Amino acid sequence: MTAEHHTDTATQRRQAVDATLADVRQLLQAGSPDRKALEAITGRLEQLAAHKELFSRADFPPPAQTEGVGASTRYRLNPADGDAGLALYLNSINPGKTTAPHNHTTWAVIVAVEGQEINRIYERIDDHSNPARAQIRLEREFTVQPGAPIAFLPDDIHSIAVVGEQPTLHFHLYGQPLETLSGRVAIDPETGEVKNYNAAYFRPSEAVA
């Protein structure tokens, strides 16, 4: 790939991301989205995912590490927006990567460009009276892959497991940047232990100009 071609691709990618986020902001004018509004946002993000030529593995490689918390790289696609409002990431995750069940404290939409990610969706069944303990029950599993997106409201709880032969390239769109979500929690499904997710597991994103 020539330097000129790379520059053209980066420019087209920036324009496509900016146009997508502008449309999402229009869809959010009524306030915090419900599940119906998230469907519309998901549809718009799927349009962006259809432009696979703008989101190549060469430009968004997974980490060399293949095990543990370092088995993923999260690219922030709109770093110029800072901590205010929407945050769009492209996650490049190696097969075998898993996470603890967690919430987000904001809405989230996940759309695949490439690769498969099993999402386990949980129901919280305790009374929330003990901040250090929670009881959750597996409700269902859903595999996010091209053409099969998923969306979450702020209190929804899920975990992921990347499967298949290739790393993922998945868009993750949030109502706020993950870096600012200091109140989200991870829950051990066996013991019920509650941890602060960002403190225990979060690693910084890579900004994409």
C-alpha cells in the first residue's frame, strides 16, 4: 500500500466515522435511548461496518499477546471528541479472550466487521442491598458476528468470549467513553464478588487520528 493510498483511506475512514456519529447524535435528540432507539443506532453502525475496506486488519491489528487481559486492542475512532458524549471504538481481539460479567452504566451497541464473539447475557436476581455482592443468572447466549449485532442498556450485564479462527474487528459504540465510566462493575458468577471493572480490568485505548 502506498503512502498516498493509506492517507486516502484514513481520510475516507474519518469522514465515514464522522458522518455515522452525526447521524447517531440526531437519533439521540430525544434523550437517552430505549431499546427501540438502540435498534436504529445499531442499523446505522451496521452501515459503517459494511465499509470493510476502511477497517482493515493491517490498520487495526490485534496484539501480539494471545492470552489474558492483553489479548485485545481497543482503538478509539473519535478521540477528538474527548470525554464528552459518544465514544466509538474498534476492538481487535484474539480468539480465546474472555471477560468477567459486567455492566457499562451507559448504553452500548456492538457491531461486527469480522470475527465472532459470544456474548453471555445475565439477569441480576438479588435485591442490590450489598454493594460487595451480587447474584446473577445466565439468561441467554448470542454470537456477535457480521450481520448479527447486539445492544445493551446501562444496567444490562454481559460477558464476552472470542471464538473462531480469526481475531475480531468489532465496533463498540457507547454513550460515554469507557475511560470515564468509573462506576461500572464486574461480578463473579460463582462467588458473587463485585469489583470495580475499570480498576480491575481496564486498559487504555489507542487513539486513531
